[in-house]
Amino acid sequence: MFRVDPSRCRGCGACASVCPAGAIEFVGGKARINPSLCVGCGACARICPAGAIRPAFQPPPTQPVEEIKTRLISLSARIRELRGRVERVAERLKKEGAR
Ligand code: SF4
Ligand code: SF4
């Protein structure tokens, strides 16, 4: 989502005026985004004259290594199966073309 850098915020209120979710409140004259209301549209960041609103860092979802390995194994088996099918079709077409 997005977050406000309070050291840059001038308290102008432009962000709150465009927020469709009513997610921006003011604390001590500085804007603050309520993450449970923010829908991540980015309107506030685009309108902020001070460049005080930036996307908040979100770590990528982690997948357990074992789950990734299992998926890769099943994908490579599927690829082998498809390759076999393609080779059989190519062989059949070749024979039909030779007649
Ligand atoms: S638009 Fe920017 S400077 Fe104005 S209140 Fe919002 S965060 Fe602060
Ligand atoms: S990203 Fe959109 S919903 Fe979230 S605080 Fe900014 S204007 Fe509101």
C-alpha cells in the first residue's frame, strides 16, 4: 500500500480530498494512511505536492522451497509428456507425407 513520510508532509490536505476510501487522517497536522482502509489506488501519491507519499515496501510472498521443488518436478514431467505427444504427431505426419 502507501505510506506518508511525515518529515515531508505539509499538512495541505490534498491527499485526503482525493482519497476514495477515506483512509487518510491527520495526526499532529500530518497526514497518516490507515492501512486497513487504503485500497492502494495511488491517487494520494499522485496529487501530493511534496512527494510525501510513496508505496510502502511489501516483501514478496515467500513460498516454501519444498513446494517450489514439487511444482518444478510436476511441470517438468508435464513438459516431457507434451514433448512426447508432439514427437508422435510429427512422426505420424511425416509418415502420412511420405505416402
Ligand atoms: S498531499 Fe502530501 S503534503 Fe499534503 S497533506 Fe497529503 S501527504 Fe501531506
Ligand atoms: S492509495 Fe488511494 S485509498 Fe490509499 S490512501 Fe491513497 S488515495 Fe486513499
